[in-house]
Amino acid sequence: MKKLAILFRRGQFHSELDEEMAFHRAQVEQELIDRGMTPEDARYAAMRQFGNAARLSDQSQELVSFRVETVLQDLHFALRQWKKNPGIALAAILILALGMGTSLSIFGFVDAALLEPLPYANPGRLMSVNESNVESPRWPLSYPDYLDWQRLNKSFSSLDVYSGAGYLLRTPSGVKPVQAERVSGSFFRTLGVHLMLGRDFYPGEDRLGGPDVVILSYGDWIDRFGARRDVVGQTADLDNRAYTIIGVLPQTFSFAPGGNAEFWVPINALSPHEHSRTFYNFGGIGRLRDGVTIEAAQAEMTAIERQLQRQYGITGRDLSANVVPLAEIIIGDVRPVLLTLLGGAGLLLLIATLNAAGLVLVRSESRKREVAVRRALGASRSRLVRQFVTEGLVLAVLGSLAGMMVAGGMMRPLAHLVPKDMASNMPFLEGVGLNAHTGALAAAIALMAALLLAVTPTLRLSFNDVRGALADATPGAASRLWRKLGANLVVAELSVAVVLLAGAGLLGQSLYRLLHVPLGFDPNHLATLQVMAPGTAYKTDEQTVGLYREVVRRISRLPGVESVGMTSMLPAQCDCASDRIQFPGRPYHGEHNEVDERHVSAAYLATLKTRLVRGRLFTDREDASMPGVAVINQALARRYFPGQDPIGQRIADDEFGTPHVWEIVGVVDDVREGPLDSDIQPTEYFPLNQTLDHGFSLAVRTRQAPGTLLPVLVSTLHQIDPSLGVSDEATMNEQIDATQAALLHRFSAWLVGGFAAMALVLGGVGLYGLIAYSVSQRRREIGIRMALGAQRSSVYRLVMLQSGWLTLAGLAIGLVCSVGASVVMRNLLFGLQPWDPLTLASVAVLLALVSIAASFLPAHRAASVNPTDALRME
Amino acid sequence: MGYGSRMAKKPELLPGTLDMLILKTLTRAPLHGYGIALSIKRLSSNVLTVEEGSLYPALQRLLLQSWVKAEWRMTETNRRARFYTLTAAGRKQLESELSQFEQMIAAIGRVLSGPQEA
């Protein structure tokens, strides 16, 4: 403690000591004068007796000095050194920054996604409750089932359902389709969410016939309602009904299965289908009672469901129940991906730090002479150690700061790169950034790096002695150790780089092939958008068909338009609109015939330029007054009508309990209706005029650039009817690029590519470091060789051969591992074998280039060694 | 004892005893550095000369251990000097060093006077 105090008043201490010693000297002087010396002689005698005042003061001071001044000296020295020779220091800082920045960013992601708890009260007790059957473990609930489950169960303290819905919101600038969620009355209470403004639903409000009330999401409140506090009590016009706003959700709230719903309404009105027990449209959540286990709840709900099935005579589906923690649903799929990423990032960090330590070691090797001279001049071991420790610390600190900047810069753009569907599963992606957790990790990493970088050069000191270094006899034990360790490390780094490069190459190729997969139609020059017709304005069949016809008529008249088509769902989106069909006249044994179902206008397939193979397409006159007709694709024909002519045959399906029969009139080429990376499913097309969808997509083929047509389309539709909800206008190619399959592949390719680039850089630098080190060790040997007549080229060969062996080893191991890794990655590969020779060959070539580049500089330096200098200097 | 041992014409202080001597000197009265050196010199009949190079580091050590305290005062000749006073802890330390020293001297004495006939 006293030392500290003295430290802070150093100046005062110094001058006090001086004063004290001056007094003492004066007294001695006086004594000598009293004894008869002359004042001159007395003063000299006193000074001599006193000795070296400066040294005295230094010595006294040294006892109390806190070593701060020596540290500053060391810093100054280090900085001067680096200004002369910036290469190694910069490389070390760069590597640290890269390694640390990457791992911090990844950790930020993982932290946000996995470690932050869900924004609900006691989330461990929240379960996702579903019906389930053999094919689909998570089957939605039907409303009557929900009511019975709620009544009969004892495992849950509360049970709620939710279902997505789309509404048309009337805004001052027109009608906009918005996403909403219909929930049962105690939904938010079950989750344990407290509203930020206003109130939750009252208990009676979710009974049939209840009031039109709505709760806003936080984002919606900010975006559409200007964050005004008086929003409670105002109304929102949804689907031409006035909903009273009763509250606003907090900012931290998110519910992944509900997507980005802006409006939350109570389920107090059911569509006719929803009254049916066999119409499954609702997701379920529940809060387990205290003391009830998941297995017990699952058993009870299964029993209840089976009982209901027996009671109501439900056949055709064998349903039981499924209870899983809500967190599993929200996070489950993503967890393994994130953990793998975290592992990869940790590996990268380790390699980066070891590389930096290797570089520092190389540097310390070239300062052997300086160290030896200093020791001969009397520097204590501890002083030298302090010097190196200071330098290591400074490198570590600078590298860490740079790393944090890199991480800060990388995290936000990475967050935006994540495809939207994956992103909605990660509720806290918004919170990714430098926060307490990442800060703590950064500090820990910095500490570890500091330790490593400070300790590494001092290891050399302890294995050498002064004379040994000056004479440079044989390399010490430390350098042998480093040679072996370093060589293994470099081989490992190169292998990792090879694996990542191969992975990136494969993913990149997959992406390319995915985007060029045969579509079955011509996606160019197509403009698309979604249209939503409000049910209140288009109640009758005539009105709806009239709308279709008017839309086609108006748009066809626009300049540049070649044809107009409408469909219930655009191609390449998903396989999610499917139908179970049977074939009248064929015996039915309960087979499950699932095909894709699309409702299209007469001109749609022609607009897509899909080839008609047999029969004919629809005509506009075929509407609900005429018998049902259908067009099928080749896949359906092959699977269900093998070797026959499907024209004239019939398909039967079951639309919400009402059987329908459709006569096949035509067969078209397979259109890729489902995702790019799935097989083409059998597909049936029904006429839009017979199915009368209120929500449909428009596809317009135009001679000009389709992007330019989009605004005109929107305004034309608004002219037809301003209450139409128009959204998602994009060209067909843009739609395809934005599908989940494309995004996922693109994201993976970029991610692995990024990692691969970094691994390559690190591997190259590691190789450079090792070769440089070994060259510096072998200067004497090289000098001797050259003195004995070796050509410069043979020196080059010597050095590069060493690097060549390492590279070869790394390549071999890496290739084997990468084949293994790609087998694991099989799902992400599209149209490629894991051992694709093109990729592997290019990786080998790339690695060879990098290794040549890395070893060139040391080889050059080795070859330009002057033999006499080398021999003499050592 | 540092620089004191280089001018080895005079007998050296036994190592480790300087602190003890200083502490003992201060039991009588507070003194400044010069006064301490003078006192030791006089009391030892000029046998023990404490070099300033040893004295001040020793005083610093004693200060750090809180065995003495220091304050600036005016001397009789109206000059400012730093006076050192013994603290209670210093007194205890002095006692323990004294007893150790006496044990040491007794032991050496026994060795020098040879084995006793039993």
C-alpha cells in the first residue's frame, strides 16, 4: 500500500530524498570544515564519501518504484522496433483481429439465438401442444378438439390456440394486406407476457360473437401508428370491419410460430370449416401445471384424443397428441447449425492465436543477438522478460481491440444475411451486437492471447544461455520443440483450410446448379404480384369471376403485355398446398395419394409457356356452373395413370368434407411448383373460375423488362377496385432467388466461403512463419552449403521442398477429411457428388499456389544469404 | 552490504545487522539520517562506519515495513531535516532481532571455545 502511495507522489518523493541527502552531505561537509579542511576540499570530500548520489537515489527508489517507468521504457522501445520492422507486428495483429473478430461474431449469434431466454414467463413450462399422426408429428388442432382438450385435461393450467390470418388494412394510402394472428383469450396470459400499453383480452372476448378488438405488435405501433400513446381506443379497419385497439405488446415480445404478425385478434368468429372437428387449422400452446412432467402430459392428451376419436367416430386419420417444449419448436432446428458454427469459430480462434504466437517466436528468434548483448551488459533476466511480456501484451491488446472492431462491424451485416425464415426462428437476432456477453468473451480471449504472446518468447530465454546465443552453437531444445510443434500445427491448419475450401467449392457449385435447375417454364419477362380480394365485396361466384375477368381484361390492354395468368400459388415456392385424391372407379384401400394442388386461370399455363403434352387447357367459360375439370402434369400421369391415357379419367378429392370430382382434360409438362431442391411432385390444376379463390397471384408476361411493369400493374389493380390488397410485386426471377432453398444455399455458400478464405490466410501465414523460423535457424547450414558451392537455386529448392512436404501432408489429410465432411453435408449439396473431382482438384491447385507464395519470401532471403556473413556472424 | 563492502579496509558490518543498529539507535530519541550514522560511529568508537549508500536504502526499508516513521522538522541550526522515530512495531522487531542476534553470538561463542569436557 505504501508503495502505491509513494508511486502517486513520485515527484515529491524524489525531491524529498534529494533534500534529505543534501542535508546529510551538508552536515558532513560542516564536520570536515570543523576539522580544519578548506571549504573546497570539504565539499569534494563529502561528495566522494557520499558516493554516486544519482545511483543512491536510484537504488532507494528502486525499492519503491512500481516499475511503471520501466514499463514505459519497454513500450517506447517496442514501438520503435515495430516502426522499423512493421511486418511481423502487423501480421500478428491482423491475424488476431481476424480470429477474434470472427469468433466473437459467431458467438454473438449463438448467444442471441440460444442463450437468451425466450421472452416469456418461466419458458421451461411452456409446451407446444399438437395433434399428431404417423406422418406428421405436429399436426394442427381443430377448434372443437381444442375446446374438449381444454375441458378434459388436467396437465395444463392453461391451453391456448393460435392461427395465422391475413387481413386487408385500410390505410390513408390505400388497402394493404397485413399479417395477423388469431388467438384464444388467455394466449398472452399463458405465455406470461405483459402488455406495454392498454390491456389484455377480457375473459369473455374470445367467445363466439365477441367484440372486434385487436392488440398491436410493438413494431406495428411504431410503424403504422406513430408510437402515439393515445392509440388505445382508436380503431383499425381490417377487412372492412372496425376493430378497437385495446393494447400494444412490449418490444421484447416475439412469437416465432406466429411469424411477423402485426395484429392480434381474439378467436371469436369461426369460418364454417372451422366449426368442423376434422378441420385442423390451429397451433396450440399450453403451460404445464407444477409437478406435471412432459411425458405425463403427453400420455394424458393422447388418451383424451383417442377417446374423442372414438366418441365422434373419426376415421381415416389415427391421431394422437404431441407435447414438446415450446423452445424446441422455436430453436430446435437451428441449434445444431449454430453449435457447429461455434465449434468452427473456436477452432479458427485457436489457430489464429497460435499463429500469432508463432510469428512472435520468429521475431524473437531474430533478436537473439540483441538479447544476448543486453544480458552481457548486465540486464537481469526479469528485466528482459518484462520487455518481452510488454511487447506481447501490447500486441495482444492491439489485436483484441482490432478484433472487437471487426466483430462489431461484422455482426450486423451477418444478421441481415440470414434468410428470413431462419431469422424468424431466432427471436433475438435484433439484439446481436457487442453486449455484456460478447464483451466478457472478448476480454477472456484478449487475456488468453496476452498470456500466450507474452509467454512464448520468454520460453526461448529460459532455454538459452548468454554464451550459447552469442556463439550460436546448436539450436536449443526450444527451437526443436517449436519446429515439431509448428510443423504439426501448420499441417493441421492446412488440412482445415482444405476441408473448408472444398466445402465452399461444393456449396458454390450446388448453388449454381440449384439456380439453373430446369423449371418447366420460362421465368424471364414475367412480372408477379399477390392480390387479395376482400370477402365482403366479393361474396357471390359471379362477383368473383367478374373480378378475374376484369383483371385480365385491363391488364392485357397495357402496352407490352403478352398474356396474363392467375394462380393460387406461384411456382418454386413450396409444396405446401397439397390435396389427397382418390380415383373413382378404382378400389380404395386407404392409400395416401398426396399431390400438389393449384387453382389457375385459363391462360396461366400458357402465360408460363409450359408445354401442353396431351389434351387441352381450360377455357374461361368453365366456371362453377359446369362440371369440374382438371389438368394434370406428367408426374401425376406417370404415377397414377401409367401406360394409360389420362384424358377423360377422373380425380376425386375432399374439400372440407364436400366431395368433388374433376375430369382430366389435359396433361402438361412438369412445372417446378415446389422448392428448387425437391423432386417435382404430381400436380393437379383446377380452374380458378371453379375454385373461386379470393387470394391469388398474378403472372404477367411482357415484352419489356418486367420490373418496369410492376408499378403500372399495382395502379391498374387499384383502379379496378381500391379495396383490393396488392402486395409482393416482383419479377419471377426475383421471386425464385428469394425462395428459401435459394437463400439457404446462398447463405451456406457465403458462410463457408468466408471461413475458407480465412482459414487459407491463416494457413498461409502459419506456413510462412514456420518456414521463416526454420530458415533463420539454418542460416549457418545454408552458409556452409553455399560456401561449399551450392547454387542459389538449390537453396530455393531446399526451402521450398520443406514447405512442399508440409503442404502435401496438409493436402492429403485435408482431402480425406473433406470427403468425409461433404458426406455429412450431403443435404446441402445439390446435383453433386461429395467427391466431385473438379472441386478437389481446384482446391489442391489453390493450396499449392498459396504455399509457394508463403515460402517464397523466406526462400528468397535464404538464397540471398552471403555465405561469409552467415559463417562469420554465427 | 552493498557499497560498504567495496571499501573493505574497515571491518564490515555483519550482514543483516544494520537494521538492528538503526532501530536501537532510535530507541533513545528521534534522529535524522546523519545523526543516526554519527551516533553509530561514536558509540562503536569509530569501528563501525555506516556508508550513506547503505544507510538510506536501509531507512527506506524500515519505513516500508512501518518499523519507523519519518517527519520533517527543523534542526537546532534552523535547517529542515527528516527525523525518524521508532514505532511500536519497530520496537517489537528490534526485540526479536536482538534476541536472534544474541542467540547467534552465543552459538558462535560456544563453537569458538571448543568442546567442553563432559
